[in-house]
Amino acid sequence: MDTVISIAPFVIAGSILPTWTIVVIALLGTARPVANSTAFILGNAAFRALLGLAVLFVVPLPDSKSFRLDSGAWDARLVIAIGVGLFALAAWIWTRPTAEESGSWGDRAEHIRPRTSFIAGALMTASPGVQYAYLLGGLAVILETTTGVAARVTTLVLFVLALQWMLAMPIVIYLLFREGSTRILQRMKGWLRAYGQRLVAGVLGVAGTYVTAIGVMQLIS
């Protein structure tokens, strides 16, 4: 239970990935819809799992407090700077133009194969980004709350699977509502294209405000 409670914030933060979800939806419109979209998610999960195994058993990692700005382990002024930076990033994302429909590789890849989708899923996850913060933070929790190879590997697998739920939802909708799935997914895709960028900006804005407040409280206490 301690593991679940401690790892939950990292799972929630790591699941909000509208850009990758749009790719999954686009792949459902290709010649091999289920195979391509599933392969993309598997590539995503494979990179996370391999990195997780490396961190759990090979590469040393700081404790989970190092990934929590409210733990008191960070200098209050640095926490405030990070919060302001997150808010500034949110403002930039909110105000920048929305990407064009034709700008996504998934929209142009009608005849893409599952192998290519798998590689794309892995490479997108491996690219530099905020995903490393929540992934490494979750791995630090696993190291602190579990012992033994079997327990850590099992928890890692569950952690990686939990991170995939948002990516898997379009496939579930496609399989459950096959007749109306195209219409539903097109609406979802349209919503994510119209508001996904602002959703990310909103999350970052809330996070920036929260982090700044933590820093200020630590500074005046």
C-alpha cells in the first residue's frame, strides 16, 4: 500500500500525454489500425521497462525526495525559480499556435507497419522531455518501498502498465464501439488537437503555481 500511495503522483503526472495519444488515434486510421497502435504503445512501454531495469539494478538513483520539491530537500529559492519557470512554460505553450493537422507523422503514415510503429513509440519515449522526471521519481519509490528482484520487477511492470492507460483508451474505444469508433475517435482527436495543447499548459500552470507556493512557504517559514 505504501508503494501505491507514494507512486500514485508519478503515475497521474505521467499519464497525461495528449500528444502521444493523438499519435495512437492517428494510427487507428491506418491500414493496420490495432496492430500499429498497439505496437506504438508496446514500444513506449518497452523503453520505459528497459530504462527501469537499468535504474533498478545497474544505474544508481537518488532517493525519491530528490524528485519531490515539497520534501524540504531543495533550496526554497530554487523551488520558486522552478515554479516560475513552469508557469512561464505554461504561458508559452498556451499562446503558441496549434500544430497543423498535416504536421503529424501519424496523419501521413497510412501504410505504416507495426515494426515502424514500435520503433517510433520507443524513440518518442526516449526523446528528452519531462517524462524522465516522473519515470525516475516512480523508480526511486520502487527502490525505497520494495526489496528483492521479483518484487521490484513486478512493481516495475505494474508501474509501466499504469502509465499506458491514456494511450490504450483509444484502442479500447475502437474495439468496443467498432461501428461508431471512427466518429468517436475523430471527435477525440479533434478535441485533443484543439485543446490538448491548452490541457498541457493548464497542468503546467497549476503545477507552477503549486511549486511556487511551496517555495514561498518554505522561504518564509
